[in-house]
Amino acid sequence: MMHEQDLLIAGCTFACGLAFGMAFAMNKTMEQRAAVASAPAGQVVPVNKPVAQGGDGFSRPGWTMAEARDQADEGQKAAFALAPKQVLEALQRGNVRFWTGTATRPEKSAFERRALINKQFPSTAILSCADSRVPTEIVFDQHLGDMFVVRCAGNAVTETTMGSLQYSVNHLKVKVLVVMGHEGCGAVKAAGLPEDALRGEPKELCNCLMSLKGGLDFNRLKNIEDTRAHDREAVISNVKQQVMALTQDPSIMKKVDAKELMIVGSFYEISSGIVDFFFEVSGSEDLPARGVDSLFNPKTRMERQASGEEKPMAKAAVPAFQGQTRVVQQRR
């Protein structure tokens, strides 16, 4: 008998609670609808964008395409006014913010993204590895539209990557062209394997690795016993070969000679987040820019350290983007 009474009491309690809950929810919904109905119409919250004056003298948000075009024009003027060294310094500061944990993680507002629809005006072009651990914009703490990024395994200069970089230099007017290798690059490691092992890979991958192999000085690398130091030196050697391949392009070197463009190599250390810069090509015959370890003169093929010490650079067996064609012909 008590069991039936307990069930009856529990059922009544549940029904009452459900009724009260539904009444409260309906009352809350009515209040929200009344608040929406009484709110002023057309209220807009500006999000980090300019506010223009309307014809009636009242301020309004700057969302029109005409205003977006004006915004893009101003951004392009500012980008074109920068000198190559200023752009490099901005990259260096961005990387410091990244590895010290103070990155701003910049994101464009909706208005700024609309302005980018009209045109792009990056100050930097970068040839980096396709490795998922090397997110270039994040490493340098850059905004949308600040970097023209070309990525492929081993950051190699091929016909395709060369064409993309030529476009960035000759049409987008970038001020700094970076070739960035990185710690633990699998493509460079694989390029050190015997040729027979590489020829067992798919044709295109084999061509890529054989191209990288042609630019590595294995006689020098075999004298480096420490594994980590060996891998770093191999990546740096590859970066230098890719920079030298870029200096063979007349349209790029024309910009360098006019002091409108700087080419520089770099090494990204994944473990620390730090990017080291070296092998600058800027038309300067003095010392490298601040924060860059060495300067390369394509005419004399001499590399000058920041200390003033000079050493000759050995010429690669074949330009990187020609080596791939050569390998394909051998495999046919």
C-alpha cells in the first residue's frame, strides 16, 4: 500500500514541476519577444572598421565596396612604401613574438577581409616546405594578405614554384623573398638516401628528391658526426642552393640590383620556434642586414659572414628546376 502511495506522490510532484517549468519558459519567451519588438531597428555594431559620413550628415558603418577599395588602396600604398630591410625587420619581430609566446594571432575584421577582395599586396613572398609543422604565417605572426606563400616538399625551386615567385616579384612587388628550410625536414633526409632507393618511389616524388640530392655536398656532410648538426647543415645547404637557383632568374635579379628586393635564406627550428636568417642577396657588397648571418654575392659567388669573413660557394651541379626534367628523361 505504501509503495502505491509513494508512486502517486512522485507522479504528482513530477507533473507539478513540469507545469511550473513550462509556465516559466513561456513567460521568458514572451519577455524576450517583447524586448526584441521594442528594440530600435537597424542597429549596427561596428567591428574595427572605418566609419564614413553619409549624405545626411550622420555617421554610418563603412561597408560599401567603394570604401573597401579605398581601404585596399591605402594598404597597398603603405606596403609599396616599405624598404626591403623594413619588411625583414617586421618578419624578425613577428617571429620573436611567436617563439616568446606573445604572438598577436592577428585576424582581419569583416571590413578588412572585404577590402582584400579587390587586390592583394603582400610585402613578403616565401618558399617553404609543405611540412604540416611549418605554418609560415603563424611562425612570423603575420596578418591575412601579408605573405605570398609557396610551399612544396624540401622548399625546392621547380618550374612551378619559380613561376609563382616570379609573379610575386614582378606583379605583386614583394620586397623580401624568403627561402625557409626547417628542422627535421623529411625531404632533405630522403634526398640523402641511395639513388636506387629513391627510384623505387613514384616518378614525381623521385624527381623531387633527386633534384634536392643534386644540390647537397655529401663529401662535406659526411664529416659531421652529430646527427642533429648533420641534419641542420644539410637543410641549410639545400636552402642556399635554392637561393642560388633564384639568382639565375634575370627578372628577379633586376629587382635585387635596383634595391627593390631582398632574397634571404632561413632555417626554422621547430623545437624552439626560432627562425635564423642567412645568405642574404640584396645587391649590397658590405655586410648583411641586422639579424642576418651572411651575405651572398652571385657575381663573385662569395659568401660573407657578419664577421667579415668570406668563403667561396661551390656551384650546384644543375639548377634545381632543371634537375627534375633531367631525372624524368633518365627514367623513360
